[in-house]
Amino acid sequence: MISHLDHIVLTVSDLARAVDFYETVLKMDVLTLEEGRSGVRFGNQHIHFQVLGEELRNHAMEGAGDVCLVTEWSMDEVLDHLAACNVNLLEGPVSRVGTLGPMQSVYFNDPDNHLIEVSVYEQSDTV
């Protein structure tokens, strides 16, 4: 029935701060959505941001999100970039199993305490 994920929505306290974090730390492209809303794009996916109470159908609170993002960067590049951005790691690198197999992950919080996992899939020796 479902073919893919289009977007997720994260509830934030400060829209400009959230956009800046995802653009700077996670290198995502900024989106301007309808009615002055904002979000970010990476690949074919989006993250939309809402300020608490803005969307009456969504009862999510700030910090309720838990997102795993996959990168093509090496884990060393990820760690160097996060250190340069003064991101405090909560855990990692640690071994995990993702949708496509084994990966290495690091965990940290965004400014609204959403848990962000950045993962690098391990290279396969098979073709």
C-alpha cells in the first residue's frame, strides 16, 4: 500500500533556529512552504517544521521526534563536521542494523531535543 515517505513534521519552539540548525549542521536545503511555513529538503524527502500549537490536528510536542538520517559521508567526516558545529554527541559511533543492513550511527539532539541519528551504511564486499 505505501511506497515511500514524503515528509515528516517536527514541532519546534523557534522556527528560524530549527531551520538554521538543519541547514548548517545537517546540510539540508531550506524550503518555503505554503502560508509562510518552513522546512528543509534532503534527497527526495522533506522535514516540515511547525511551532507548538500551530497545527491543531497534530498533538506532537517539542522534542517528540526521533529521526534516523542516512549519509554518504564517511563516519570520520560526519564526526569532524559535527565537532566543528559544536554538536554534543549523546552516543556513538555505534553499530546498528538499518533497513538496508549494518550501519554505524551517532546520536545527538537538535535545538528542540528531537533525537537525531546520523548513519553510515557499511560497505558490502559483494557486488
